[in-house]
Amino acid sequence: MKLLVVGTHPDDELLGCGGTILRRIAEGGTVGWLLMTAITEEAGWVRASIERRAAEIERVREGLGIKLEHFYSLGFPTAQLDQIPLATLVSRISDVVNDFQPEEMLLPYPGDVHSDHRVTFDAASACTKWFRYPSVRRVLAYETPSETEFGINPTKIGFNPNVFIDVSKSIERKLKLIRIYKSEIGEFPHPRSEQLLRALAKIRGAQSGFISAESFMMLLER
């Protein structure tokens, strides 16, 4: 199984599906990580912060077990994806999908409150058509704590998971890796806290009969 995780910002891959990534690799699968955004000096970030973030991403990549050649960083400016032509985003994601040839893709939920997540979904979902990307057999949306649960648009259907993956053997490793993103993790009741992530895994596990689970919405399977 070849799985491509599409993450908008660094930490999305762990928050939403870190346990699933670890499980897939432990089972012998191949995982690719497509990261849409980056922080830059042009956007006002200092060099020290940029270097620290790059080091965090590298440590997470190694910790997850994703090979360097399967890590794709597109480098679009964070919090500005809605200012970039959608065709440009689709083209760059298309290049990755054609190179990696995934059978399964995990995308951010389109109802997330962050505009970057919504744009990422729109662009990535355009790269799942069977007649252009025949390798893709399965597409799911993952939940991102601090984004998915804060979408309050009453016209949008909430995140209603219908696929649950047992991460009982990988949840502790996921929680250890999330600590690498020091600037993104807060103390409970912050939605990106270790306690919240552990509790969410227990809730999803209770819904599906596992000790700990991650949940997804099935969008396509063929």
C-alpha cells in the first residue's frame, strides 16, 4: 500500500493521522508526505524561526519513518494559499501524485476553519480523478484538532467519521513526536495539547471498539 498524506502546515500530519502513518509503515507500506506551506523571510519570519521549523520537520520525518525521497515540500506561503491561483496549486500537487503514484490519499477536511486547509482540499481533490490518476483507489479526509472542530459554518455538514483505524500500538509514538513542534503545542484545554490528542484517540476508539483510534471520512473508494 502506498499512502500519500497531504498536509497544509507542519503538525497536521501528526495531529490528524500520525498514528495511521506509523501503523502503515510498521505494516510494510510506503508513505509519502506532501507539505503545502512554509514560513519564509519574505513573509516576515526571522531566519532562526525558519531554521528551527525546518529542523522540526526533519526530525518528524525521520521519526515517522518517511524516506527523504518521499517528502515533498511545496513551499507556498502559510496563511496565503487563498491568494494563489488554484490552477497553480493543482499543478504542483499533480506533479507529486504522478511521481509518487499513491493508492490511498489522506486530505484535510474541507470544513476546517483555516482557509489554507479548505484550499488544500480543493486543490488536492482535483488530483483524484481516476482517468488522470489511475493509481488512486481510496481518498479519506482526516480531522485536525484546533481546525476541524472550530468550523461553525451552519451550511456545512460537520465531520462525521465513517472509517476508524486502530492506532493503539502507535499512539504513544505519535504523542512523543508531536512534542517536537514545541511552538504549536499548548497546555490543556488547548486543542493542540497532548491530553486532548490522547482523549480524542480514546473517544474514536470507543466509537469503534479499539483502545485508541484515528477517524476519517471516506470520500472515494474504487
